[in-house]
Amino acid sequence: MLKELNPLIHSQLRLAIMTLLVSVEEADFSYLKEQTNATSGNLSVQLDKLSNAGYIKITKEFVGKKTRTSCRLTEEGKRAMEEYIEILKSYLNL
Amino acid sequence: MLKELNPLIHSQLRLAIMTLLVSVEEADFSYLKEQTNATSGNLSVQLDKLSNAGYIKITKEFVGKKTRTSCRLTEEGKRAMEEYIEILKSYLNL
DNA sequence: ATAAACAAGTTTATTTTATAAACCAAATAA
DNA sequence: TTATTTGGTTTATAAAATAAACTTGTTTAT
């Protein structure tokens, strides 16, 4: 029996966000939008979900007069991602 | 920019089906159902989608008096799966 | 100074997808 | 003979993803 891939991570966009955050440690909204090619709305919604799940921490600050929304993985998010990757490897025997 | 993971393969259940078919070459409905833990209805629907996409070939035959539905990857399906795996690897730098 | 365009998002509505429930036909067991 | 199981399909419901519309404030051009 195959193990279940955490559905909170598995969605197209959330997986992209999580893998980006694994490699860069911190990323802001615009960067994530560029890299994933997502619409703002979709990105906003999916970031909320990851945040509500406790997988990422979202910080809003002012840089000069502009707002900046940046995200980073939490410890829980890192663990969830590692587990996800392990299961994925078992799927694809990598 | 991240490449897009083929959404036809990326769904939880369809990915499970495809990875199983990569390793076993041929599998019947019951086997897929056991291995994926899916409901019959969901499995039926997702097999249809993969079939309509040309990624798998579904064969229905009689074994004795019982019907048997078995599936195998098409060449197109194999290619799509290889591409999917390559993109996934690039996500997770494996 | 004011209007037009832009940035950085959020909210809401629509579409797509996944899942489950109900159903069906044939075979086997009690 | 009447349940029960096997092997599914179809249809209805729930959840998710996506896009479109909107908001708030900023910069730029006139």
C-alpha cells in the first residue's frame, strides 16, 4: 500500500511554494509570484493555507512606504516537507 | 521560474496509479484499488481520465465468468511520466 | 493638483477536481 | 432462494484551485 502524500503540501502551487522556501529560507510575495507564475489571488489563498497549517510564518512589514509580505518555513513546515519528500522518493524509487 | 508539473499526473490518486504502472507494467482494477486505498468510484473516474488522456490503455476481458479490467501505460504515458519525474527532481534537487 | 497607472495584496465568484454515495449486473455462498 | 460479494459505473456532493474583481495606497505624468 502506498503511503499518502500530505495533501496540504501536494497541491501544485503549495508544493512550489514549499520547495522554494526550502532553498531560499525567506521569500517575499513578489518573488514567489514570479517564480511560480501564479496569480496574486491564488498565491494569497495558498499562503494563508500554509500559514494556517503552521507550515510557514508570514511577516508583514513596511519597507519605506510599501508593505512587504515575506514568508519562511517553520520547523513544523520543514519536518512536513522532509516527510513529504521521503514518501515521494518511495513512490518514484529514487 | 519553476516548470509546471503536468496536472493530469499530479493528482494524488492519478500519480499513485501512474507510479504503480511504471513498476508493474500491468495491473488490474482490484490491485490498484488495494495499493492506492481508493474507493472504486474514484478509481474508476481517474482511470477514465488517464485513459482519455492517452496515458494508459484499459483492457476489459473475461477471466472465466468474471470481468477483469486491467491497465498499462502507453508509450505516451511513459514519456509523460518521465517528464513529470524530471521536473519533480528539479523541484527537489534530487 | 489631479488623473492615470502601478504595486501589493485580499475577497469573492467560478470552475475544476476529488470523493463518496448510490446504484447495477453477475457470480458465489448460505 | 435469498443474501452477500465482486467488480465495477454513474451521479451527486464537497473541497480545492483558479481567476476576476476589488481595495488601499503609491508613484508618475500632465
